[in-house]
Amino acid sequence: MKSLFLTLGFLAVSLSGMAQKGAKIEFFAKDNTVDYGKVAKGSDDGLRTFEFTNTGDAPLIISNVESTCGCTVPSKPTEPIMPGKMGKIDVKYNMNPGKINKTIYVDSNAVNVDKGRVALHIIGEVINKQEVNLLEKKKVGPMK
């Protein structure tokens, strides 16, 4: 009987710890990743948006958003995101040709992520635009 009460007490304490109070951040992007896909340089402005919701019971404050390099410029919300409301973080990549694999770190007061920090990722590839020379003769049909 004594062990039953100890078990129930431990379970109650564990469950109350899991029911955290405060702001919580949930991003819509799968694995917190936005895929640019394969885009031609000059055909895309490089702007993408990460949308999220505050699923907690307190205002969510985004204190800092930083990129791992200068080629990616993020912007953060200036006002707190109220419980149940949506927010967004815009990311602008400079669209230099090559593979895209960058990380953006979001610091907040969210209690559902380790130390309030979330890593966002952008991936894809920027290719040089294929130029067509209209003066070049095209080969048509089999050569005889």
C-alpha cells in the first residue's frame, strides 16, 4: 500500500512538471526546415517565411534571431505574440549560386524548447540561369 502511494505521488509530480506554464512556440514547417528547391539565380528574391503559433498560455517574446552567415538575413517580430496567435520570421537569402544549407537560431521565452532556443533551417540550390543564344543555329533532324 505504501509503495502504491509513493508511485502515485511520483506520477503526480512527473505529470505536473510536464504541464508547463508559459509561452510555447510551434513552427508549421516540417522539421523546422524550408526548402527553396532548385531555383535559377535572378528568378527568385530569396525571401521565405517561417510561420509559428504560440500554443502556450503567456505572451511569446522573440528576443533574438541570428543566422550562421551574412548571406542569410532574418527578421523577427517586434511585438509579443499572444497565446493562440500566429507570428512569422522572414528569412532573406542572397541567392548566390550553389547549395543552400543554412541555420537560423531563434531565442525566445518559450518553455517547450531547450533554453528557449529553436534552430530553423533553409536548404536548396541556386543555379545559374541558362542563357539562350538566339543567333546560334539549332540542329534539326538527323545529319546526312
